[in-house]
Amino acid sequence: MSAGPARARYVAIITDGNGRWAQARGLPVADGHRAGADTVKARVRDAVDLGVLELTVFSFSTENWSRSPAEVAALMAMFSERIDRETPELHEEGVRMRFVGRREGVDPGLVRKMEWAESVTAQNERLTLFIAFNYGGRAEILDAARRFDGGDEADFARLLYAPDMHDPDLLIRTSGEQRISNFLLWQCAYSEIVFRDEMWPDFGREAFEASLDEFAARQRRFGGR
């Protein structure tokens, strides 16, 4: 029996294209990341308006450490500054923040800020914002497998970085690339995928709504007919 059209309540986004957006404008790559961070903040507010309950954004992968030291340093500084500045605002708006990924190898001061943001917003219920930071889908599965003593899929899922995360209904990727790039490999097993041509800083509310509408128009069968 097939499932009928439904609204996406759990959405994940691969926020791709910040660097290319900056380069196309003759700007430093760091400016692209700042513009991308502004877009995340704006789309979080849209998600609340549009009835999304969980939004997961891919902010920094385990592979991103291979980028130039200058770019990595700029990203770390931006993350630190954004947590300081935006956590109180998101808290006021009822958003719960959760960081998912490996914390080993991340600057301890940044880890403390992540833990602070999670603590401050822990009781909020309007929307949960999962921020995939130092995250890789294979790393997540491997880390869970190391602790798995047996059982079923539900038992294994409880060992993932965020066992409270629902499997995304919808995965969106911007910038025209059509791959999932090691993102939420376990959770996105049956997610619908929408690929958008916009670079992430250009992904506005209209594009977000169009992605949600495309999801709602699909028939989800989960292996059935």
C-alpha cells in the first residue's frame, strides 16, 4: 500500500556552493561561508513558518579538514562567532540546537561553546536544528558499530550521534551537484531527494517552498507498490 502525499516535517540540507558563489563574485571564499551562514539562519526561520519540525544542515564534514589551513581557520572562527551571536536569538525563537559529529580533534574552546548552545536551548520545542559539524556518514556508522553488541536496527540506531533525530523525509542539495557526499547515510535510506541549481547563499524561501512542494507531490512507497 503506497503512502499518499504528505508535508515534509523532517528536512536535511547539503548546503553546497558557498565557495563557488564567492569566486563567481570575485570575493574571498570566507565571504561565501559568511553568506551561507546568513542563509542558514534565514531558512531556519522559514522552516518554523512552514511547519518543519527538524532541520539538519551539513556545515563541516570530516573531509573538509583537507581544505587549506587558512580556509579551515576562517571557518572555525566563524563557527565560534556565530554560536556566540546566534544562540540567544535562536533560543528566543524556540529553536533547540544539536551538534552532530565527532568532537575529537575539534578545538576544546569551540566544543565548550557547542555544549553551551545545546544546554541553553535544550528545552525548546518549536524546531530542532541539527548542525552536522565534523560529520561523516561512514564515520557515524563506524562509531556506532564499535559499540554495537547485537540486536535489531532500532538498537543500532540508538548508537548514532543523535538517536533523537528522525529519518529525514526530504534531503535537499544545492549547487547543481547530484550526490549525497557521505551525509546521513543511515538516516536517508528512504529520504526523497531534491537537487537544486542555486548555490547555497542564493537558496531563498521560494526555493525552499518549491522543494517542499516537490516532496509533497511525490508518492512514497518505502519498497512497496
